[in-house]
Amino acid sequence: MIERKNYLDKLIRKKENGLVKVITGIRRCGKSYLLFEIYHKYLNSIGVDDKHIIELALDDDINIRYRNPLELGQYIRSMIKDKENMYYIFLDEIQKVAEIKNPYLPDSNEKIGFVDVVLGLMKIPNADIYVTGSNSKMLSSDILTEFRGRGDEIRVNPLSFSEFYEGFGGEKSEAWREYYTYGGMPLVLLQKTHEDKSRYLEDLFNKIYLDDIMNRNNIACEKTVLEDLLNIISSSVGSLTNPLKLSKTFKSIKNISISDDTIAKYLDLFIDAFMVYKAYRYDVKGRKYIGSPLKYYFSDIGLRNARLNFRQQEENHIMENIIYNELLYREYNVDVGVVEYNNKDSEGKSKRTSLEIDFVASKGSEKLYIQSVLTVAEESKRLQEINSLTRVKDSFKKIVVVKDNIIPWYDEKGIYYIGIEEFLLEGDS
């Protein structure tokens, strides 16, 4: 069992805090296992018996009746037998609960859904509630308003490299090759061959994620467009783009006219399903965000690779995506850094030049500037890669993460160099 200590510790800290714990993340990333196995065993270890842990998987057909919010509320209340001891209520895939018309107000258009059930259960003094969900619509502003500040989100990602390595059981370098090829979806670790792993990841895309998106948003007739869009952003992961540019790509490559507004809507659907994240550009010197273009990264690099049939294995783009996910795992807010400065061209004319820092990662008062590089073995290459970092004059830490297995070191400008494997495995790296 991979302990997933980072998330277990969060659950322990938030235990009985008076809020509903909302556990979100892409389907099959391990939310249910975290709650039903890891956290369940922890509760048992501190003396909570199984009678006081109420679990309901709402995506299981045996529990389909409880997708009716009235049936769900009635069932949970029937399981709470005493008022002295705390009950821990786990509701998995809560978004499966239907929104129905209030049967007690037949002349009204009032609807009842899972929010009403959860708010009602929260009034029970000895109920500590945990729900999981696989799309961010359950955390829309309207729903958060209805929770009235009583929801506490825990975002679960696919396995980080340190978690993957914990369950891999082989050499570190071999684990890294597996990870940057097949990613961190937990069940990938149980697949033995390339064919099994690739089929599993492809099935996740085709039978789980795309079907979910189409069914939830009634766009079944446009599956080909969704697949093409996924292929395009998979090919250009880590590259600057925007809906208008993607619309032009459809026109030039596919000879399909599709508006940038439609592209933006479909990208939001991928983000809503936690398949894809978007990173905005941040002007480091001007201290402001730049609206467009931006970058898209996959929440799991194995899904991205499987989308392309493992054809485009550019390790620099893959490393960049993995570092982005690692920073999210470590709870940083992550942007793409932009550094602008004036210089003179060959004719002596002044011109504005823009350089990129792969990531500006912030957490509270802490800030990191991070560059992802395959190698700095050649001095000219190293100087080129750190050009943007050296133009940032503040005192926050600057890090270059390289593919090579190196002994970490600082250069004369105070920039820290570290190998990718050590960066991912050392929590304070």
C-alpha cells in the first residue's frame, strides 16, 4: 500500500473541524482508496470502530437508489445509532447525486441536490463528513456560496514521483523511466507490460474521461473534435498557446472551422475534469499577469503520452510537465515567469526583449524561480538557460533542475543546480 502521507496528514489535520471535507481530483487517481482504505485504517488505529464509519460509493450500481438526494439523506441518518460517539461519513463521487424537483413543493421550481443533503447532515453534532468528486463543477461559486464557507477542499493528484517510487520497488533510474513514460495513475503500477499499461491509459481516456465529459455536457456528436483538441495540446505541452491559435491550427491542419470561443469552452471541460491544468504568464518585474497566451499541462504525463501513442517522448517537455505537477503537489501556486528588458540590436537601436522562466512558484511569503533543463554540461548552454534567472534581482531562491544525475551545487550567482530525481524525491529540495 502506498501510504500517500501528504494527503493522509491533511485529512488528519482537518478531522472534526466542523467543515465538510471535499476531496477532488481526476477519476482513478486514488481518491476513493485514500478515503476508504488509508484514512479508514487510520481511524481504526485510533480506536474508531467500523460501525462509526459510514461509507457509500455513489458510482456503484448497487447504490444507485442513493443518487436520489432524499433517499441518501434518509439512509445516512438511519445509520447514525447513537449521539455520544462521532460518525465519519464518506460519500464517494458525490456529483452522481441527481438534482430533483422538491416533491413537497409541487408548484415550485425549487430543486434539491447533494448540497442540501450535505448541509442537512452537517447539523448533526456527531457527524464528520467527507465527500469526493471528479469534476470541479461541484466546487462552482454557486455551490461554495451555498456551503457558506463550510467546505474545505483537498485536491488529490495522481502519484507524485516519490509516491510512485515508494510503490515501484526497483532502481531509481528505472523508476524515473517508467514514470516519465507511463505517469502516476496508481493502477499503472499493477500492469506488467507496455501493452497493458498503454491499453489501460487509453481506456481511461476513451471509456472514462471523454465519455464523462460528453455525457455530462451533452456534446456526444463532437467527440472527434474533443479528441483532436486533446491531441493538439498533447503535442504542444509546455508551449505557449491560446484558443485563437488553436482555432487557426484546426483550420490549417484539419480544415475544420471552429471558433475560439468553442475551443475555450472545450478546454474548460478538460480542466473541469482535472485532466488538464492551465498556467498563466506572470511579468516578474512588472508584477502583473499577462492574459494570453498561456500554457497547458496534463495532470498525469502518462495520459498525455498515451494520447500520442508514446510517439512524442521529448524529455524536456515531459520534465517540465512533471515539475509543474510536483509543485502543485507541494501546494505552490505556479505561474510561467516572463522577464522583459531593453537592449540594443546590431544597428544600435533599442528593443524590448522578453525571456521566460519556466515556473514562478509561490506559497505564502516564499517564492521560487525554477528552470527545467536537460543538461548544463556546456558552459554556453548553461549561461543561455540561466539568462532569464540572472535578470531577476530579488533575493528569492533560483533553481535549475537538470535531467543529469548531479551532485547539487550553487554557481557564483547563487543559482542552485539539482538533478530531476533528487528534486522530486527530496521534499525540501
